[in-house]
Amino acid sequence: MKKHIIFAILILFFIPAGAGGQNIPVVKDKYVLLTMPYNQRPLNLYRGQLQIDAGYKFAVRAQSFDSNGELVNLKTNGTGSVYHYYFAELKYGLTNFIELGAETDYLRRGVRDATTKVVSVTTTATETVTLNKLTESKGMGDLFIYSAFRLPIEYHWFDIGIKGGIFLPTAKSEAKQPTNTVQSSLIASNEYTVNLHYNYTNGYGVPVYYIGTSAKASFRKISAEAVWAIRTPMKEGTSIRWDETLTEKVFTYKDKLYTYLLSNAFTTDISLHYQATGWFNVFINGSFFRTKGGWTEYWGNKYMNPEKKLVNIEPGFELQVSPSITIYQVAGFPISGKNSDAPFYLFTTLSYNLFPIRR
Amino acid sequence: MRKTRIFQNFGCFAGILISLLALLSCERTNYDLLDPATAGKWTHYDTSNGLPGNTVSGIKLDSDGNLWMTFPDQGTAKYTNGAWVYYKTANSLILSNSINCLAESSSGAIIFGTTNGISILSAGNIWTSYIDATSTMTVTSIKVASDGAIWVGTSDQGFYVNRGSGFVKTYFDLYQNINTIEEDNYGNIWIGTNHGLIRWNGSSFTFMSTYNSAPLPNNKISCIRQDGSNRLWIGTRGGKSVAWVDAGGLHNLSLLNGRDSCIINDIFQDRRGNVWFATANDGLVCYNGIIPKSYRVNNGLPEDKVRTIGEDKDGNLWFGLENKGAVKYTLPIN
């Protein structure tokens, strides 16, 4: 707690000093600023600029990487799935080198396991049980608030920025009670189907810090950008698991507490951009994701969280439709990984920019 | 003027960077963490790596965290701090090397049921024993009840109860072959015999078998276990299913896809809530509350004849085998 207070004091102490000493770019016309091509604009928004982003990611989880880094085809064992990820962000250029923002997301995914059949014989009857399993994750993500700072000089060809923020545990993180059902067969009295339906949510459950740094350099129409970031939990969390018992075709549930410490998550993105025209930029990004540390309690023992790795190649483009609207489109192709899903995905983001207060 | 501003701005930039990096040093508690790669694994133990015998009759975790095993012909062994300590007639005052079962008393003493009475190992390595001078006391089961009473079942001489003033024998015709004794969550003592069940409710005995219309899978009750979900499990020798009793009455569960019969040697609930069944010929069956799943030789078990189940202080399951020692199973984490 003491560290958080020190952090807040440091922020309060430094922001006014910096805000008074900013450099205003030469260009002041808002339409020129709004239509600034990627290779000519800094890492942050301009002073007074407001950006609203809305994104949608559609991912096909047809394969995953196991603990040895081997690719596992999920379609062949019947557990392939898709997921839908929605994202919204609001950010504002407080000055030409300080940006404030907030973002959140919504995730919906369901993983079906292969159907199994079990023959059950009691002293009174022989029954055939068909077992279906659906593991669903659904819900809002946590609210992420952040500040981003860039070099306090005018952007010519090189820029460096840092970004710090926190994921506030606003979303529900505990698994909801399963909604299993039992369906009797209309044809045969000794047959029934058990539908297992597990309901997970999307929140971290604890505050999570985010610290990132980025650098960008441009040479004529070519630009390169690198972003490195870490997410680390503030503290250990507590959540629940559900025990279920099927008795005479009726489910009963009981929850059990467990503790956990989220892993640190590291992301590195390195992208190469080409500004084809003033309104069209194509790029290719290499994304490396890795987790380390953390643990989860299982049945009274604390186990290290498995280390995850995932490398994606993401070609994409940035299309300026109007001075206010820009479309970003990215396709993700998993290359290698470990202990991780490896979905192919399409990520579309619509960005709306404006200067709400006239410059 | 411009240089001063740039200096201020750089100062701001550096200050924020330092304060953000300071957050990385969050306070964390250090724990001894387990490797997830060890979860879901089977580890085999036999005479080649420390067990005194390859037939295990009983497994019990004591209140000090020691894991005890008993053997029908090799005495008993205690697994503590990564090493086995053996107790046999040759190096201790135990009555016999032929031990069928064990339990821990309310005072922390370990009670061994032998083929010729019971031996008790108390603190300070003090041994005491009890034998019945009138008959051979082949102990098959021991239960220390919540009131501290020690219930001892025998193979053909009924059962003995010690409520603090010595063992008192109780014998019922037809119900004299005791296989198992258990206490339920209401304080009732259940005794499994070759002729059905006996229930002691604190004041009287009730006898239950298929002969008096009790819906048991079979009258040869081999084991009874109370689980953490308020279910009293009843395993039999030869029934098609295993039974459990709860507030809703008696239920049956088929373990082996409707096989004509199976012999349940032991029942145990793990920390995860799964109920495990040791069978005489069909390996292990794990019931997760919805469907049973079999574990046999092709799943990692050294053999399909399993006699007994126990748990160590870390929650690992230990299965005592008929001919091939014991196997430790670390629960999977998914």
C-alpha cells in the first residue's frame, strides 16, 4: 500500500512540471493533425485529441501448442472452437506528450468436448448416458486505465514512449455455478443425456499493473515500431471452483475456495510499416507473448503456473477513411508456442478521432 | 528558456519511468511451489525401492504427516522425510508381521490389526498389545470413532469395542464376519459383514441385508466410507454396483459399465472430491460426481488388483497393490 501512495505522489509531482514545459508542434490545424500519416505522427495523441476505438476479434481455435511446443490439432479430437472478443478504448491527449486512456473488453468463447457415451447399470436398470461438455467463458473484462508519455520533443523521425496503468478488477472473475442439465430420451426410457455447462468469466480478480515502453523510427515511407510491455498482479487472489454431483438425474453443486497469483505476462511487438499513400499504411508485426511466475492452488497444494509462449505474425493495414475515421485490420497467424492456444484470428478496429475542444 | 523546458520535460519523463518501474517490486510471499509437470503422474514403489513387501494391506496418514503402510507378511513401514522406517517382530514388540489394517487413536497412537490381536504404538516408541485369550482375533478392520471409542472387527469373531475401559467383544450369529467399520456424519457406526450391514446408533443395533429387503448390491459388505459430501459409500464383493446412502436414501452407481459383478476392496475420497474405488480385479475406478472412469494397467497402474487406498500429507493418493507394491498418484491439476 505504501508503494502505491509513493507512486501516486510521484505522478502528481511530475505531471504539473512536465505539463508546463511541453513543446507544441509546428502544425496546429486539426484536420492536418487528424490525417497525419503513420510515418509522420508520434506515439501519442496530440494535445486535445480524443480517440474512440471499437474493435472486434474473431478467432478460430483449431490448434494449440502443448507443453513441449508441439502443435495439437483440436479439430481432430473434436474440441475446436471459435471465440469473439470485443474491445473499446477511449484516450485523450492531455498534452502533446501525455495521453490518458481507458479500455475494456468483452469475451465470449465456448469449448465443446467430444461427446461420450457411458453405460450405467444399477441393481434395477441398465441406462445409457450420453455426456456433452461445454466450457464457456463469457463476460466483461477489467477496466484498464493508463497514462502514456512520450519524449517531450517534436516528432521528426524518432520517438520513445512509456505507458503505465492498472487493470482495475471491475469484472466478475469467479466462475459462475455450472448450468448442467439432464435430458431424458423421448424414445427410450433407459437413455438420457447429461449436458455439462461450465461458466467462466473474464476478469483477473485482482488489480494488475501494466508497464510498457515503445519506440518508433521512420525513414521516408518506412517506419519501424517496437513495443515491450509487462503485466504483473498487485497481489494474490481468491476464487472458487465448483464441485458437482449427479444424483437421480439432479445436479447439486458446492463451491470451493482456492488462491492464486497471476503470472507476469510479457509482450513484445516489432512491426515494420510502409506508408503506401497518405491514407494507407501496410505493416507486418511480429508478436511474442510469454508468461512467467505465478501459481495456482489445486487441492491444497500450490503449483507453478505453466509457462506460456506464443509467437504470432500479424500482417495488417491502416486505412484512413475520413479525417475522423480510420480502420485497422490485422490477421494473426500463430508460428510457435508452448502451453498455449494457437488461434488464427482477424482483428478489426474502427477508430474515431476528433478534437472536441477547438485548438 | 527552451533548454530549461526540455530539461523539465526530460525530468518529468524520467521521474515517471522510475516511479513506474518501482511498482515492479511488489511484495510477494514466497511459497514452496510444485511443478505442474509432476501432476497426474504415477510413481511405482516396491521392494526394489524401499517397500518391505509387495502386498500392501493398509495405508494411513497419521496426524504428524507420516504415511504408514501395513503388509500381510512384512510388518509395517512408516514413510517419513523421504525414507521408510520398518517395524517387524524382529525389531519391535509388534504382535505379528501379518498386519491387515491400521488406524490412529485420538491420542495419536497407531493401532495395528494383526492376525493375532492388536498392537498399539504410542509416543516414545512404546508398544502395547491386546489379544483375546478365548479365541484367535484376526483383525480385519479398525475404526476410531469421534467419541474416541476404538472399534475392532475380526474375520469370524464379531467385533470388539474399547470405550476407555478395555475391549469388550460383541458377537452376532450370521454377522460375525466383519470386513469393515465406519462412522457416518451423524455418529452412527456402520459395520460391514458377509451377511449385510449392522448400524449402531448409540443405543441399539439395526441389521440390514437383502434378506430383509435392504436394497444393497450384495450382502458381502467389503468396505464402507463416509465422504465429504455427506454420502456413506458401501462397497461389496460381487455386486453389480456400489451403493451410497445420503439424505435422499440409498442410491446405486455402476462402476464398470454394467459388469455382472465387481469386488470393491476399498473406497476413498480425494481432496478434489473424487471418490476412488479399489477393486480386486478391475483396477481403480474414479467417480467425479457424474461418471466413473477406470484406471487399469494401460493407464499407468502396475497391476489391476488393488487392495487399499490412502493419501499422504501433500494430497497424493497411494494405492496398495496385491502383488506389486504400491503406486503414488499425484492428482492432475486440470
